Amino acid sequence: MLITVLGSGANGGVPQWDCCCPNCSRARENPKMRRARSSVAVSLDGGQHVLIDATPDLKFQLEGVGLTPRPEEAEHGRQSRIDTVLLTHGHGDHTVGIAEFSTGKSFGIPVHGPPDLMRFLFGSDDRSSFFGDLGRLARDYVLPRDLIDGGRLDLIGGLRVTGFEIDHTDRMEDGSCFPSSTYGYELEADGRRFIYTPDLGLLTEDLLERVEGSDLFMLDATFWWDDELNRISGLRKTSYDLGHVPVEESIEILRGRDIGRVVYTHLNHTNPLLDPSQPAMKKLRDAGFEVAYDRMKLKL
Ligand SMILES: [Zn+2]
Ligand SMILES: [Zn+2]
Ligand SMILES: [Zn+2]
């Protein structure tokens, strides 16, 4: 299984468009420190890919890693090397890129996600929603597909996918989540298992059981501290309030478990992991863990 990190930043990426904090300023000076919004592409042979999340940066991410049409394989000069899209949840940094597929040829790319997310993005048969009528040349650029909690898919050449609900989005009084519930995805091929939860509010027993014995667990590194926004911007909301387990805590929960590689992604511009002079990176590395970066490639 080949995994390409298309982006490793939180909502807003690094730098954020209107921010001149030290982390954003450093990223503006040094392109290597920039982070697009979080997304990964998974392939078995490097040809066709499963895309997890479609960010506002999608087009530049695909170009940046060469996930572009191959002239010798294209028909009438067009080719999609995205076979399927899996969406985790309804926040803009994970979904807005769907609009990219409304140009050029209509490939009818299946887009799977939680049923409430599919309704939120695409509407219903009798009442279309924002992405329900993409583009003006055709109606089937993408094909929304409900994936139930725990549901399985068999994709490109033997890649098995399971979507499972995790804690992240806001829980409403009626029990529903806004803007949608949130899924993590488990991908399995040739006996290798990869679990992806870029936005994760809680490391539950169920999830810990799932990641046990896996080859790669890529998870939420939005904030290092629970009170990070208060420390840095004076905002009262905590990491847990916003549906993210702080890295400082998840490191301790994951330390010493039987997981091949633990790789952190979805970093907010406030995260001290972005500053080489801070002790955070050393603490994370001492636990045997890694931080994802844009265009990182992993092989399982
Ligand atoms: Zn996010
Ligand atoms: Zn900043
Ligand atoms: Zn989110």
C-alpha cells in the first residue's frame, strides 16, 4: 500500500492567509514548512488512487505530487487517477475540493461518506444541495454514496476500506451531529492495515482496539496543548471543545502500544511542533512517533 500525504495542515493550513505569527511567518519564508489542508491519496500500484478528503487546495496538491493524467493512458486527452473519494466529515477543509471535479470530463467518481454528510453536501433526489449540481456540462461528475457506520468497500485491486464513526463534530441536542458525523477510515491490503483519523475528538477504547496491531495510524495533531488557543491567542475554546485530542495527551495514550508507525497530521498554525526550537518535537520523537509533512510518502 502506497500512501501519499497531500496535506498535513488543519483548517487554514500553514501559513494562514491573514496571520503573521512566528509559525506562519517562518512558513512564508521557507516553502518547506508550508502545510496544505490534510488529505491523503492511497494506491496499490501508483496508478489509480483512493483520495481521502477533498481540500480547498486539492488541485495544487495533485499537481505537487504528480497525481496528474498520464498522456499515454488518457482518452481524448483526459484521465482521472482518482478512482474513489472517501470523506471524513463536513468541515470545509475536508470537503470544499469536491468542486474541483466539476470541470473537464465527467468521470462519475464515487464519493463515499457518512449518510448525514452525503445529505448535507449533495441534498436529496428531490432537493439538491450545494454539491448536488456540480458544473454545467454534466450532472454526474461525482456519484454520492452513503456508507453506513462500520460499512465496508472493496476498491481498486483488493483495497478493503471500512468507515467507522469517531468523535469530532459538534453533537446537537437532538443527538445529530453538525455539520455531519465524522468517520475514520481503515484501509487494508496484503495483510497491511492503515487507519486515518485526521480530526479526532477522543481516543476511545473501540478505536484503541482497532489500531492495535495496525501498520500505520495517522491521527490528529491540531493542537499540542488543550489550552493552546488561550495560551497563544487568548481564545477560551479548548482543544477538546473543538473536537481534537491534544497531542500532549494522545502521545501518552498511544505510547508503547503495538502499532507499526504513529504519524501525526492536521497541524494548526499554533502547534509548537511547527517550531524546531520548542521541546514538543523531541517529546514526540522520544515516544517513537513522527509528524507528517506535505508530499510525504509511506509504504506499507
Ligand atoms: Zn479538519
Ligand atoms: Zn499563524
Ligand atoms: Zn473537522
